[in-house]
Amino acid sequence: MKAFLVERYGDKDGPRAGDVPEPKVGREDVLIRIRAASINPLDRMIRDGEMKAILPYRVPFVLGNDLAGVVVEVGAAVTRFSVGDEVYARPDKDRIGTFAELIAVRQDDVALKPGALTMEEAASLPLVALTSWQALVERAGVQPGQKVLIHAGSGGLGTIAVQLAKHLGAHVAATTSTANLDLVKSLGADVVVDYKKQAFETVLHDYDVVLDALGGETLKNSLQVLKPGGKVVSVAGPPDAAFGREIGANPVIRLVMSALSFRIRRRARRHNVTYSFLFMKASGNQLRELTHLIDTGRIRPVVDTVFPFESTREALAYVEAGRAKAGKVVVKMT
Ligand SMILES: NC(=O)c1ccc[n+]([C@@H]2O[C@H](COP(=O)([O-])OP(=O)(O)OC[C@H]3O[C@@H](n4cnc5c(N)ncnc54)[C@H](OP(=O)(O)O)[C@@H]3O)[C@@H](O)[C@H]2O)c1
């Protein structure tokens, strides 16, 4: 089958088109004919070897972390899905490879596609929607009436996180650039801060939760907008020891992670708030919860551009160059 492969870490011209054997279907797996896949910043980071300590894929491997498609075969122990089902998924981190014609995914990581969405819209959602859920529902436990700040509200993650925070009953603030102010408002943000014109930490106060997708100075300044007891959940800041434990990292790696996040954790303690790092996980159950919110119109996808599958490399380059105006970039099987 045709696929886009990382043959060498750090190959800026990758992933390269190639032919690979069709996947083997395990007892718990569904084989999915991919109709659309979406691009995530994670794809570039994997290609460039930036995630090797956490995700040690052996080259060559097929890239891609999000999909929508049709089930074409089921393993002997599969109970949830049948041939012909339209599904979407973020495959487990150890079994990526959605820039391909076919993929075998564990049934536990798959959900039926929201009925009203196109394949391209559905493919734009799993990774960012699951991240939003795991940050806001699981990790931060956002309650109605709480104040939540979402950074990068126009990004793939931000566009979904703003809508989910709003659905949870929060008062939502988001940061974005001038061109995307109206879009982010239309997604439900109560306050939108134009980061090109204003420093968010000077206008936002007493927040309960910050979802940080930028790290660096933005993460540091986010501590100031939290009230005592507040939480910053970062998907872009330094990993912490809890994350190391979660992924079963050895004690040395856990120590390194603890050291990397030492400064921000100490700073957080001084502000009487907590810092935690999140790396999202595949989950069919959570995806089903999200499907319900999509089917009932609480969450809608935001798709910037659709490229043909053959142009997967160009789609990655488009995202890497920051050319997407808002939301997600998708590749579609032709
Ligand atoms: N750890 C995890 O599990 C996990 C999961 C998902 C994502 N992530 C990470 O989260 C980050 C965002 O992901 P994404 O998919 O949303 O990326 P994306 O679609 O490329 O969006 C990034 C957005 O950041 C905005 N931005 C840039 N500088 C900003 C600033 N100073 N203040 C506010 N917004 C700013 C840009 O919007 P404007 O046009 O408005 O400037 C852009 O749309 C990436 O680093 C990704 O790797 C991590």
C-alpha cells in the first residue's frame, strides 16, 4: 500500500512516499481504509526526532496520528465494530501511521464517526479533541462558573478546547492574533485577547485553569493570571516526573523530566498554583463522549485546508510554515 514514511530522523524533506506491506490485523484490531488524515505539529516533531525519548519509533515507519475511514476487516475478538462502519481515531502512540491507505487500530482506540461530519472534518478531530478532554475534564476537572484561559484559541487544539470549556459551563478567555478574533469569539470565548496588541497577563485575573499550548514565556506568565489553588495544564511545557511515571519511563528519564520542569514547578508553588504536563492518550471511550457533543452541535470542527493524499508532504510543510489561518489541515484520499 502507499504510505508516507520517515526513513531518517531529521529529514526535512520527509516524510517520503513509498510502498509498504499492508498491516497485520490482531485479534483486537480493526483494519481501517483511511479516507482522510489530519496533520498535527506532533508529526513534524516526530519526523525531526524531537520526541525520540518518549516515542522511540524505529525507522522506517509510517507517520500520521489522526484518521477517519471505513472498517474493512475485524480481528477475531472484535465486538464493537463491523465491516463497513465509518470510524475515526487517534491510534495508540505506539501504533501510529495514518498517512497510509490502511491501518490496523485496537478497537478500544476507535469510535464511530459523527454522522453529520465529512471524513475530512472527522479526521481533524481525534487528537485535539482528546487532548482538550484530557486537559479540561480529566486533569483540571473544570466546573460550571470557573474561569478558564485557553492559549492559541485559533489553533487546531484551541478551536476545540474553547468549545469544550464553554460546554462545561466555564467563563472562557482565549488568546489569538488579530485576524482570528472573530472566529474565536464565534467558538464561544467570552473574552478574546489579541496577543499581538496586549499582554494577556495584564488583563486577565483570578483564573481557575489555564490550558497552555505555547510553553516558554506564555507558560511563565500564565501563572500570574491564576487564582490561588489554580491549575496550569501544559501540552507544550517541560514534562514532569508524574508524566514519566505514567509512561513507565526509567528512573533516570524521570529524574531528567523532574529537573526539566523544576523551575516552572517552583515558580508555580510560589504563586500557590500547580503545574502539570499532559501528553494525550488514545481513547475510544472518550472519543465517544466527544462524538455526542459533536452530534448535538456543541463542538464543531474547524478545517483550514484539505490537501490530496499525494501532497501529504506539502500539507506538513504548510503547517510547519505557519500558513494555516485557523484550525486543522487535512489530507484526503483521492
Ligand atoms: N502534549 C500533547 O498531548 C499535545 C496535544 C496537542 C497539541 N500539542 C501541542 O500544542 C501546540 C498547539 O497545537 P495545535 O495543533 O493547536 O497547533 P496549530 O494548529 O499549529 O496552532 C498553533 C496556533 O498558535 C497560535 N499562536 C502562535 N503564537 C501565539 C501566541 N503568542 N499567543 C496565542 N496564540 C499563538 C497561532 O494562532 P494565530 O494565528 O492566532 O497566531 C496558531 O494557530 C503544539 O505545540 C502541539 O505540539 C500537544
